Amino acid sequence: MHRRTLAPLFVAALLFACGKSRQGTTATDASPAASASASSLTPEQAKLAATCASSEPGGPLACDDLADIFAKGTGVPIDLPKAARYYGDGCDRGLGLSCRKLAGLAATGRGVPQDRARAIALYTKACDGGLALACDDLGDLYAKGIGGPIEPEHAVPAFQRACDLDPGLPCGHLARMYRDGQGVPRDTKKAIALFEKGCAAGSALTCDDFGDLYAKGQGVPVDRTKARATYARACAAGFDLGCQHEKQLK
């Protein structure tokens, strides 16, 4: 990694110390946390790097913000391995959001070797911390077989935890499992209740799926009136496909 004489050397030193203190944790790789080349960062980004390396309360979030910069290539080349190390730093310091992002990289093998077990552990850590999105992502990993076999029986409890924390899209995901009998016995009444819960919470996609249930007769008689009304709710929530579905039933 190149360091130019114009670079603020204290940033690199602080980052090296930060990485040394956090070796051996479950989230980061065995190597120290990445030291951002100050010459590649704007002054604002360099401040983030310094805060990340510090023991300040905002340190974990600064690590997460810095990781986002490298993950998205915001003013710097995209560097997923470096992003992963900074997410790991934030995760090790208790930021569930960083654990979730690192889990996503581990699940798909971007920036780090693909490791389903590691992804599950990281999603679970963030989910246990109350991050609904992490619970939902964990359910998605099991339901879709990301990085391994499809395991709907494990997806259901993850979606349930997510739905309990955030009665929006996660409730829609759980509703699909009951609608289709995946991982649980098929239960149309429970699916309807969950679709309603998620739709009422403002999840446009859940409203659209709810409309499909009535439009296609998924476990219930076809009911165009109910389908149209539910698609209208999806449309009102800003889901264009819901608007199209509503028009098709007029």
C-alpha cells in the first residue's frame, strides 16, 4: 500500500494500532484492520479513518461509513476486501449494521472467501442485537439457499424474528412461507394475517403479494374485488407493478 509524503502519517499509524488491537475476532480476517492510504482519501474521509481508529464513541460508525466508501467506490476505487475489513472492525465493536454488511459479503464471496457458516454467524449476531434486516437476510439466505442448501425450516424462525421486530416486508416473507407450505404446514389464514400485517405497515411489495393471493386464488377462491383493492394499496405505496396489476383488473 503506497503512502506519499503528503499523506497525514498519523492516520496510518492510528489505523495500524486499531487493527493490531482487534486481531483474532470473529468478524475480521486474521490480518489487522485495513489501513486506508491517506493519499487516496479526501480530507473528510481521512477524518473518518482517524475516528475509526480511535476509541471514540463514534468509532464503529466511522468504520462502517469508511467501509461503505470502499464498497461503493465513493471517490475511491472499489475495494471490497478493504471494505470487508472495515465492516469487520465495526462489527467487532458492536455495530450490528456492519455485521450485517459483512455477512452479505461472506455469503456471496465478495471481498472475502465465500463462507456460509460465517455469514450465518454474523447475521445471527446482528439479529440477536435487534436488527430486523439482519434477521430477514438470514431468512432469505436459508430460503434461497445462498451459499448452500435451501433450508426453509430454518428460514421460517428467522423471518418470524424479523417480522416481530419490523412488521413490514419481513412479515410478507413469512406470509409466503405459510402460503406455500415451505418449512411449515400450509396455512392460508395465517398467511393472510401476515400479508395484512406487512401491508398495513407500509410494505408495498407485501401488498402486491397479498393481491396476488386473491387474484390467482392461492389457497382461497379468486376474488378480483379484494385483489384490486389490495393492489391499489401497493400502488398507493409507490409500487409501480402494483399499479399495473390494479389496472389489469379494472
